[in-house]
Amino acid sequence: MDGSITSIDKMVSDFNAMLNTKGYTNGVVREVTPNVLVHSHSHAFDVLAKVLQGEITLVAQGESSTYEIGDIFDMPQMCLHEEVSGPEGVTYIYGTRVGQVNSASRV
């Protein structure tokens, strides 16, 4: 075995600990196939996420940001955004937090 499962497990464990200290739910792992566009939408909660494999590009408030393995990103509730998975897809873990209406701090 190449150890990649162990490193992903450690990333998930460490990220869940961070989520808990910041008031987020335990993380949910999501896998998205390559080159998937999720059109403009928002969430009724804050999101904090960490990329485990692949990459994802988020477009919010006219700015495009690409996140790769190990990168952490957040999305405040009600922030209109688009998501595009990379050419190899993306796997990320995310937690949610409700009730932080003015959560403008970025990770």
C-alpha cells in the first residue's frame, strides 16, 4: 500500500478537529466527477472545506479561485457562487455552520 489512504484519513481527522473547534458540523466527504459545473447558487449556512484529491474552482463576487490538495476554503452563507471540478474531478471534506450571518472572515 502506498500510504495515500493513511494520509487522507489523517487529513480528514485533523480537519474534523478543526471544524469542531470553529463550531462546524463534522465533515462530509464529497466526490465530484471531472469538469462538472454547478451553476450559480448559495447556501443557508457557512461552509468550510478542505480538498483531499483533485481540484475545484470557485467563482464568487467576480473572483475565481482554484483550490488543490490540502487547500482550505470557506463560503459564507448566502454568498452566490459557482463551482467547477478539475480535469481529474475533486474530493473534498466540508462542514457546515448555521447562524453566522456576518461571517465575512476568510480562511
